[in-house]
Amino acid sequence: MTTASVAFSKKETAEMDASVAVIGAGYWGKNLLRNFHDLGALAAVCDADPEVVGRFKASYPGIAGFDDVDEVLQDAAIEAVAIATPAATHADLARRALERGKHVFVEKPLALDEEGAAAVCRLAAERHLTLMVGHLLLYHPAFIALKAAVDEGKIGNLLYVHSTRASFGKFRQEENALWSFAPHDISMMLALVGRTPARVTCNGAAWLNPKVADTTLSHLDFGGGVQGHIFVSWLHPYKDHRLVVIGESGMLVFNDTLPGAEKLLLYPHSVNWNGDLPVPNKAEMRPLPYAEDEEPLRGECRHFLDCVASGEPPRSDGSEGLRVLKVLGACQSALVSGAPVDLG
């Protein structure tokens, strides 16, 4: 698979006559509003705060404004909704929207439990509606190029993947650092390895709130010798968003905090053998090209609109969201119990 083969369609989404309402106009919802507007698909904004609704109606003239979700769902002119509300509301809002015949884009996680997520997936399939989960980094051009390089064998057989997602804040009270940060990294690892881990372990600690873990370290055993490690923290001195992929004949680093060509690097290191002694063979690092001009969220929103128009399943469809949720739930169980959890 080449980078070009996974590039997003550049057709004008306005031609699709797409009509999207964004539900939740807060910290992340405002970014969805901007992108769907710029793609010519924004029809409405919905938020519990009428002042917020009024502000965005002024910013995007011509869109409708609601402070009641039921009014959005009853509006036949709205074809799809994008849900950016607190995680605990995701499954219920997605279910209600699907029942009203709306296509659904929902920010991660799809639900807070597997049963709720599975029910939403079944409903979307029964109604033949698009259901997409906001696993943003699957749509990052640098990750698309990285995955293409792995699939093409540029670093040989996969050995292990390590991710770090850390920063100072934003501190949550409703969900811990694992649930807040790790879905992104789990989704990338599942995409790279191509299967669910057989076993997970997880440990962490809570310093700010005894019921909410501030940092966790998860270990994913995919079988066949392939391993994954995920470190997340919001109690970290600086922002660090890195994915390191190790293969038998090379290494890739996706550092989302660095600009331009520094963001995605290939290290063609290898290991030579002197009898039974492994000897490192260091090679010169070089940038790996990717489409730097594409904003990941823009690509994600465009992909949703393309799938609504074509009926094709999204890359991060409900089934992918459910797989991520299963791994996340297993890590949470391991964090609480202190014991490994088998996923079969």
C-alpha cells in the first residue's frame, strides 16, 4: 500500500449536499464547527448554553442554532450529526440520532462500556447508516505515511510499538488519563499490528484525585512476539506525543510535537551478528515524506462526509471503535485489579 493509495478524496463536499449539525460546541466541538463549515457542510450548532449557540451563529451566518438536542434530531433537513459532548453521553446521543435516521460522527470513546458500544454498532448496521468514531490520529497524514511504510516492509517485520502521550493538564475529574489519552494510541497500534492483543497489563497512580489515575503504563501483548507499550500522563513537565515503531531492519518515529519534516523520521538501523553477539549497525536518520498541508481534523471530517455520500464504511467505523473500547476496558480492569487480562 502506498501513501497515495490511502490519501483522502479532495472532491468538494458541498457537492454532496451534506448537512451536519455539531452537538456540543465546547473545547473540541468548536474545531468540528470550523472544519465542517469550511467544507461547506455545517447546517447547525447545538449546545446547552444559548449564549454559546448565539456566538457561533454569529460566526457562521446562515446556520441554525439549538439548545435542545431533540430539536436537532427532529429536523428532517439535518442529515448527520457530529457529537462532541462529555464521554458519558456519547452512546445515548448516538443511539437517539441513529433512531432518527441521522448519520453519526462521535468523538472518542464511542461509549464507556462494550455493551453500549455494541448496541450502537448494531443499530447503525440495521439502519444502514454511517457510524464513525473520532480516532483523529488515524487521519493524520504523518501516521498514514508511517502505516504505509510499515505495510510496505520498509522496516521489516514488526517487533514492538511504543507510544507516549503526556502533557501538563488538562486535568479531568470524570475520566482518568488512560481513558482520556490512550484511545488514540490504541487505535494506531491496532491499525499497525492488524489484530487485537491477546493479553494486557496496566499500572498507574493517582496523585491529584485518589479516584482518577493521573498516569498509566499499559503493556499489550499481540502474540507472535509483537509487543506494544503505552505511557500516558497529564502530570508531565512538557507536551510529548510520540509513536515509535521498531522493526527488524529499521525504526520509525512520529513526533507530533515537532514541525514539518522533523515530524516523521526513518532510522534505518539494523543489527549485525558477530557469532552470538548482536552488534548495532547505526544508519543516518532521514525524514519520511508525508502530506504536510492536510490538517488531520479536516481530513477526518472530509472522510466522514465522503462515507456518508458513498455508503463506504469509515476507517474508524463503529467496529473499530468497539475494538479500541475492548482493549481500553481490559487495560482499565488490569489497572484496578493489578493482574493481567486475557482478551483471547
